[in-house]
Amino acid sequence: MCRFLAWTGAPRYLEELVIEQKQSLVEQSRNALIGKTPINADGFGLAWYSPERTVPCFYKDTGPAWSDANLKQIAHHTKAGLFMAHVRASTGTATSRNNCHPFGHGRWSFMHNGQAGGHDRFRQRLDAMIPEHLYTQRLGATESEAIFLIALGHGMAADPVGAMARAVGQVEGLARRHGSTPHMRFAACWSDGARLFAARYASDRYAPSLYYRHCRKGVVVSSEPLDEVAGVWTELPPGRAIELRRSEVIGHDFDPAAHAMHEAPLPV
């Protein structure tokens, strides 16, 4: 599995969350406290949005986050009002930059913690669900990247939560027919630079952990709390999504299971 965090609100330096917290993302990469994988050393990535640009900037590498000097420099000098960061523990695919999160297309970025069970058994069918006009963006081999591209094909610009739920449900359906258990474990964040979305779901009762916290100037989303302050972190329930616009939190139902039994063709 993996660990990630995201911030939306007043601009702040990436290092404040990625490095400086007691249970920062770098600390989670070598000592995660929640979940079955305490070590997340199969690569890492950052995505951040500049007010002068319409698309995010990415920095990724394949080594452990705790030993990357460039990550420390970038996080120390980069300030953003919306950013995402991810440390990876592979569930089977290769350790490569193309398999590191976050993934991006246009103004959208996406990162995921979870898996589709038996992905290696239905990779060809999964790739066939990616719309033709987006398939050139299929750079890696993870089911996470495929979910992102399938969701884009379902119209994320018009319906960011619904499009993601349909994509997750369709991939879960593939795992039910051709893969293995767990059919779907899903905690994710995605953004268009103006809004940040997060969702939590599983086909069983073991949804990957996901929390959020209101701060004075924004909201942080994280796979696990970054500190030990009691009562300030809210656990997102399975089957729910949130939409964040700086400090505003809007709740949504997130029901991929409604789509998991269908392999409807994607729109062109």
C-alpha cells in the first residue's frame, strides 16, 4: 500500500507537511503507524499548483523519500496553495518513475492508496477501458494510473466525484470477474488546481485509512494524522468523498459498488 497527503488553502512551504511534522509524510515512508505496510520506499512524488500556471508541476523519483536530497531542497523552497505528495509501497508493479504517483493530465492530478485484486490477470482488459484519445497518457503499468485515465474519460471536468466512482466501480467489476480479493481498496486524492477531492472506499471492510484536518488557513488530507493532537483529525468514512475549496468542505456519497457489476463502454 502507500501513504499520501494533500493541502489546500493559503500558500505554505511543502516541507511543513512533507518533512517537519512529527508523523510527516517522510516519516510515514519509513514508519507508517496505520495500515499493514510500515515501509513505503518504492518511490515518491510531488505535484503542486502555481497561481501563474494552469497545469501542475511534478517531481518524482524511485528511491526512498527519506534519502532524497533534492526532495528536501524542493520542499524547502517551494510554496503552494494546493499540493499533493505520495510515498509508494508497490503491490506488484515495477519501481519506476512512470509508476510513481501523483499522475497527471492537463490541469488534473491524482494519487491513490490501494489495489485492484489480481490486477496482473486482467491488465489487458483494464487497458481496453481507457479511452483511445487518452491512451497515449498510459505511461506506467499500475491500476491506479488506469483508474485515473478511465475517470477522465467519464467526464471528470463536469462530475469529478461521479466520474471517479464510475471508474473505480468498473475496475472493481473487472477484479470480481477476472481477478482476486480484495477486489478494490481505494483511498485517493485528485485535483484540478482549484478544487481538491478525496474519497475512501473498499469492496470489503478494510478501506485504506484517510483523515482530514481543518487548520487556520486551509485543510490537510492525509493517510494518517500528522500529529498527536486529540480531536482535530476527522476520519473520512468508507463510501464518502469530500470536495475542498480552501477551508470549505463539501461532503458527497461515493458509491462505486453501484457500477461494479457493469462493463459499460466508455464515451468517446
